[in-house]
Amino acid sequence: MSGYERHAEIDAGFFLLPALIEQSRLEGQHPETDEDIFSDYAAAIARLHDLAYAVRGHSWPADYAAVVSAALSISKGHLRLSKCLLECCEEKTVSEFFDWLYER
């Protein structure tokens, strides 16, 4: 492994795509899939934790942290939490949420 590969940032898309696919699957929006393909897919979803651990030393701006957290949440079957975290990728959304929460 070259020095670049050891220090390269992993793009948020590596977490976002499987999170969105798994959200759709849990909402019942998925095609028929052969069992062997599904078992490989399920194993890959479970390994999102390994990928998150691999990036523990990288910079994590708030939007990146939200995407990684959403992927970890959906990998454990927490659909609503995962969707909520993806909605919080923008600082404006988080600020609006807290304004709403504290005004209640």
C-alpha cells in the first residue's frame, strides 16, 4: 500500500450510497434478488462499521459525520434515525431543528 492510499480520505459517497440503498430496501423498494447476492450484500452492509473505523483518524466535518452515522445506523436497521441523520447534513437544517425544538 502506498503512502497516498494510507492517508487518502474516503469520500462520503462510500457511506451515502449503501445507506440510501439500505433505506430503500427497508422501505420495501427493492428488486427480487438471488439469495447468494443478497447474502453478499448483507455482509457488505455489516462491514460499514469496518469502513467507519478505517476513517477514524480522518477529518470529519459535520456533514461527513452525519453521513457516516446514517450508514452505521441503517446497518443496524434503524431506518428513521438514518433518515434523520441524512437530513441533518446541512448546518442550516440543524439550526432550524434546534430553533423549533427549543421554541416548543
